[in-house]
Amino acid sequence: MGKSKTTLQICRKYIKYLEGDTLKPDVSGIFSRDCFEEWVETRRSKPKQPEESFRRAVTAHIRGTDCRQPFKQEEEEAILAWVRRKGAFDKAFHKNDKRIGNVGFRGLGYHEKL
């Protein structure tokens, strides 16, 4: 395995922009099974609770906590709209019987706090 990718690099790989519209990103790919599995594969040691670790890593970038680089403001707005819904992580964790993200994210994003 080569150099590990960061959570932010992996998430940005799954963000799609409509042609000519850089202000409204489609962030649904971050919450896909493919993104989750790629994230797990790039960890140096496999997390004991990969689903919870992935959720925690993504939300840390949303908030800009734990010395994490935050998403761009337009990315953050779209991601917050997605994770504040109930069952935001259902697509990523559909093969597991996990209840992660069932109630939605209630925290403030990095740019919301500014």
C-alpha cells in the first residue's frame, strides 16, 4: 500500500459538481458504500468500529475540529444539509445493522461558527 490518503482527500474525490456550477456540489457520493470502503482500505490499521470511525472523521472535517482541515464553505453547506437528515449514512452502512446517523447531525459546521 502506498501513501495513505486523508479523509478529506477521499471525501473530495466523491464530491461532484454540475458542469458550470461550482456553488452547488453533489455530496451524496461521500455517503456511498464505495467511499466508505475506500476510506477503510486507506487506514493504516483497520478501525475496530469502522462505521463509527468514518462518521466521526467526516463530522470532524465538517466542524474543523481535532486539527482537521474543514471542507470549503459550499461543500460544508451541502454536506450539512445531507447529514442533518435522518439516516444520512444509510447508503454507506446498508450491509451492516448499524444505527449510526439515524437521528441526524446537530452540530455546527466550521463556517457556520465564524
